[in-house]
Amino acid sequence: MFFHIVLERNMQLHPRHFGRNLREHIISKLMKDVEGTCSGRHGFVVAITSVENIGKGLIRDGTGFVTFPVKYQCVVFRPFKGEILEAVVSMVNKMGFFAEAGPVQIFVSNHLIPDDMEFQSGDMPNYTTSDGSVKIQKDSEVRLKIIGTRVDATEIDKNISQSRPKWDPAGSHPSRFFCIGTIKDDFLGVINDPTTI
Amino acid sequence: MEKGGGGKGGGVGGGGKTSLKSIPASLGGKDDNSAKSKRGRKVQFNTEGLSEGKFTFSSKSDGKFETTYGKGGLTKGGKGDKVANGAKVSVVKEALPLELRVEQELPKNAKCLMDCEAAHILEGIQEQMALLSADPTIKIPVSFDKGLLYAKTHSHFTNPQAVKGLFQSLSEHGVTDGEICVIANICPETVEEAYAIVPSLKAKRSRLNDLLKEVLIQLAKFKST
């Protein structure tokens, strides 16, 4: 589910950026630092919508860097346990299938796929009912319920923001949401099929 | 609560912890990980039960009962395929408090967005992004594109404001923003489907039934246009 939320962050800025364009520098650094990141509490920060307030800077002892408290609004995406989502299947194997809903990955185990659906191997591995009327394969759209969520270990902390620029140059996510889902319930399952059987 | 439990049942606290630990391990994923995860889920659920039940257990001061309870939960989960139904039930049970927690898990200054609202906002930002992308140092993160794509493909409506107004009547009857967003995102066709998707509404069924029916009919009209 998407959320609109107000967050705060202490931005550290090198003195060379001070001047007329200070505000622009802070905002562009904020965007670079925050967008695309993920935390267990808030989920994926998809986009910053506005900067509410930039507080007074504080010089860090001994360095000359200045920290600015920045309050900003952003759109976040976070999955919840019990939430129903529509996701696109990205991979199918005998253990179950993986699906993606926006930036979130969801695994649906074969125990949580209805019993009448059987795994069929081949070029296009899929789960099919015995009469062949329903098929789950890559790029199928499924409606599923999230029953478990997990964020991979490295959760971002506001206070370690100084160490961030060293990693994540290519925008790879330091932490990712991973969910377990089920389609074994009423009104869950395939919505449409790419092959249109 | 912890103190009360700690006095008589240090075992309870310990049991709770270990069972909780088993959850991430089981999510790690091997062949039969779903069975494990089910087990993990069950166990977690049991511990929730335990924490509630601790008072009664400790008041009875029945240490044995606590330990058997914990073990029982595990072994039950271990018995293979027949668990499926049991797991289903526990999932449904779980969904009740979980749906409600949408509001509690996020800070108060968070506002739920329907997919169509999110798509609206993100599209606006995308236009700005095009301007910004002249600056090579700013990269549009992958999750933005994915988020936007997701919001776009799943937004059934073009006019978020009208949809919001439609749900006003529901929120007056105590339906939370989170629940409304799930309904708007999924866009169920029947009242039964809506209850299946948002089980927490079942509690208010008698009051909501007619209203919900009306809202869903209106919603279908928005969807088609």
C-alpha cells in the first residue's frame, strides 16, 4: 500500500556547497540519499514530494561539515501482513512462485497454492489445475494475501547517513522487503493470464 | 506483564523467544520452507496467544501447562500436509488484528494513499524528474519506476477525488483509511468479496452491508468510465 508521510533526516553537507544554492544542494542530496531506500518501519521511499522545512545548520566539531535537520514529505510503499495485493509473477518453480508488486518481492510456496493446482515443468514452468482452466506462469497476474514480511538485515539509520555515499552508487537497495504470500483463500488467485486460455 | 510471567514461567519467556527466532530461520527458504513458515507462523501466533494468556497461566501458576502448550504448538505444526486447513484458519484469524495494525504500525503523520492517488502524485513527479534528469548526478531510482508502474497498472480510477468522496460515507461508519485503500485498490465486485478481502469489516457487517453494497455499485461505475 502507498503512503504519504512526513519524515525527518539530518543532512550533512560539505562547506563547499554553502552559498546561494545551499537549499538546492541540500534537496538534491536528500533525493540522492533517500529515494529508493527502504526501511522496515516505513517501507520503500518511492519519491520525495516536497521539502517542508530545513532547520538551522549545526557545525560538527572538528570537521567543518554542517548538519541540517530536514523535514520532507514523501510517498512510500510498504506491504502489510493481511493486505491483499495484485502482483505479477516473475518466476515459477517446484517450490512455488515469486511475484512482484511494485518494488516488493513476494514468494508464494506450493503449500499455499490451492491443492488442485499441480506443478508442470518445461520451458514455461507453471501451476495448472487438472482441467487446465487456470494456469499460473511467468507474467500472470495474481491476487494474493501477504502473510509475512521481512526486511533484509541492513536497516538504514538516520544517524549513519554519513557513511552512505560510499556504497550504493548505482542505486542498489541496501535493504529489501521480502514477503510470503498465499493464494489459498477465497477470492484469491489468477486475475488474468498472458496467454489468454 | 513480562515480570509477571518471569516470576513463575521463565520458561515461557524463553519459549517465546526461541519460537520467534525460528521464524526468520524458517523464512530463509529451503525446499519445504513453506511448511516451516507455516509452522513459524503458527508458532508466532501461539506466542501472541501466550502473551495474552500469560496472566491466566501465571495466576494458575501452572508451569507445566505452559511448556506443554509451547511444545504442542510446535508438534501440531510439524504434522505435514493436513496443516493446510489449520494454517488457513490461523491466517484468517491473524488478518483481523493485522488489518487494523496498518494504522498503528505507521507514525501518525502517515496517510494511506489509494493506488490511483499514488499514481496521480507519482506521475506529477515524473514530469519534474524529466527536468531533473538533465543533471546526470541525479538518478531516478529503480523503485520509483517500479512503484509508478505498479500504481499505474493497478489504479482503476482516473479521478481520485471522486473516489475519495465516495468512501466518505464508509469512513463515517468507522472504516479506517487502510481498509478503504485496500477496497479501492482491489475494487471488489460483490459485498462478499469485499468482506473476504478486508475481514475486519465483518465485525461491522450489520451496519455496513447496505452502505457497502451502494459504494461498490458506485465504484463499478467509476471503473467503467
